[in-house]
Amino acid sequence: MIQYFKHTVAQIIVDSKIKQRVNKNIHFTHVFAKSYNFFVIMPEDENDFHHSQQVLNFLEGQRKNITILTHDFRVSLLPPKFRFKVIEYTIEDITRLNLPGKKLIEKLSSLEVNVVVDLNRTENLYCSYLSNIVQSEVRIGFVKKNSDKFYNLQISNNDEQAELSYKNFLNCLQMF
């Protein structure tokens, strides 16, 4: 019951903070080819974390500049070539309402990237909110509860298997 109350209050806070954001009409034609700086939010789920690394490999293969956000204890699970591109967050960066702390918000609000990619396949208010703190016109994420508020490009997630979901995600990126 307390968790539900906390989540509801957090949702109200996030809604009030991001409702001022006006999404411009964006033509997604060639948006991927024209974009260079990507901010990638790694998934919380262990299995998803492992399978989502194919997205990082794809972006690197396309010569994109990648900044990665993940938990501090997960940095060592990334391939060495990505470890120096990580912004890590700790338990201290999570408030009682499971929202980002002030220091992390300040750090991310100064980032300017072309595309934000949230690789969480399930609802994660913390990461969804962070995807809107970074300065970017294009925010990509999977379709999930309340995703319309956070992402202007949503990828369908019909597969129960993480590997297939991320392959579908890559196929969608390649179309743009």
C-alpha cells in the first residue's frame, strides 16, 4: 500500500515537471543518419541488460557517440570499450519516492544529445523521467504504460523474449 502511494505521488511530481515540455513536430525521416550523439539508458532487468548490449554494439558500429547511463554495480558488466562512456548512478541518487536525486538531475540536465534511447521494456518511472531531463528532441523507448508522456518515438514490444525485442528495436532504428 505504501509503495502504491509513493508511486502515485512520484507520478504526479513527474507529470507536473514534464508537462511544460512541448514536443515539436519531428520528421523522423533520416533522423538516425543525421544524429551523432546518443544517450542510452540501460535496462534495470538483468536479462534485458545482457541482451540490450547489442544496441550499444550497433550504435558503435554506426560510429555514433554514445553516453550510457546505468547502475554503478553494472558498469563492470559492460564490455571494456563502453566503460569509459558511462554515467553511473548509485543508491544515493534515488530519492524516497524512487525518483532521481538533485545531483544526478543537475548533471544530466546539462547534457545535450541528438537522441535519447531508453532500453527498459517495462515501466520504470525513474528512467523514463531521466530520459526527459536530458536535452534532446528525439526520445525513443519501448511501448509501455504511460510511454506517450515520455517518448516521441515508441517501439512495439510484443515479444516475451528480450533478445527478440532488442533485435526488433534495432530493425526499427535501421529504418530511420
